[in-house]
Amino acid sequence: MSARGAQILLLEDEEQIRRFLVTSLEAEGHVVLEAGTAALATQLAANRRIDVYLVDLGLPDLDGVEFIRRLRQWTQRPVIVLSARSQEREKVEALDAGADDYLTKPFGAAELHARLRVALRHAAQTSQGGESVLRIGALRIDLQAGAVYRAGELVRLTATEWRLLEALARRADRVVTATQLLRDVWGPGRSEHGHYLRIYMRQLRQKLEADPGRPRVLLTETGVGYRLVAGVTDGSPG
């Protein structure tokens, strides 16, 4: 996901501030989902892929710090706090709960957009030496651009196919459980729908593997999940 066109969940209970932020974010090309309560934010996140969370701490139904703690139980997507709480201990508490950044109200739109760009860049980095581009044989997966190429040609993926590939690429050479993939791609509300994974993994293999029936990059770990192998040589796929 690039710095433009991110899907953002904005959790802010003050309607006037929320509308200002939505207008500013949409002007930069982002898609914004709005919530005034933690309950609604949880519902929105449960069935959608969120790239960045913007979270106010003073919520009517749950403290924002607790919301972040709960969020961190199932996702590592960036969380930026937007709060009028300015004391150091309050900032530390939010960051310790799992927030990635903290903006104290009032703040300017330019600063918010800059923090968003940083958060998206960091999210695009993989465990492979902190690089955002992963090269596997004839494949090139560009996490920051949200694109994958095979032998130099752009491979057209659906949004869901890309999210699944991205979730595996960020954990290249590690087994990722089916439960974690379902949460990453479809949200926590779909954790029991394992057939989704089988369908979309088959589609990914058709598009990316040299021999989809004998995959070398997108491997099944029977009874556990899947693994993206980063050490495949130039002979495959291609």
C-alpha cells in the first residue's frame, strides 16, 4: 500500500473533528471508515482490511488505550493516536499499549499526512533486511507500491489476492497459521472460514507459480497454514 490510497479507520467521537479529518484524508486519496465509538470501530475492522488506524483516546464506551491493547491481539497494522492528552505518562501508556505514533491535538493536517507516510513506509518493510521489495526468482514483490511482477511483467491481482500475498511476504520464510492469515486478510470476524484461504491460495499459485500443481514459492504447511519461500532460485517461478 502506497502513501496514497490507504484504507484508514478513524476512531474519533467528536463529529466536527472527525469531519475535518475525513475531508483532509480523502483529499489525499485515502479511503476513510468513520467510527465514533470503540464498538463501531471493532465492527468495521472485523470484516475489512485496514491499513492504518487513527485512534482518539477519549471515547464514550472504552478508553482508547484499552482499544489499542485489544487491537494488538490480532493485528500489527500501524496505529496513530490523536489525542488532547498531552502528559508524558499518557503518551507512554498509549505507546506501550501498542501505538506506533502519537499526535497531540491540536495538530496540522500537514503533520498528520507526514506521520501517515512514515507509518505506511514502516508497514511496507519486510523481515527480509527491512526491505520493501522482495525478489524471489523471477518474482518481484513491491510491498510499498502494492504490486507484484513476474519476469518483469505486472501481475494483476485482486485486492484480496494482494492482501494474502502481502501477509505472507511480510513473514517470508516463516510459517503463518491459517488463523493469522484469515485475521490479516479478512479481519477477526472471519477466523473460521478456512475455505477462503484455499480458494485464494489456489488463485495466487495460478498467477505466480511456474507449475501451480507443484508450488515452490507458496507452500502449504499441512494442518498449520502457509509459507512463502524467499530462497527460490531464478529457475522458478518464471
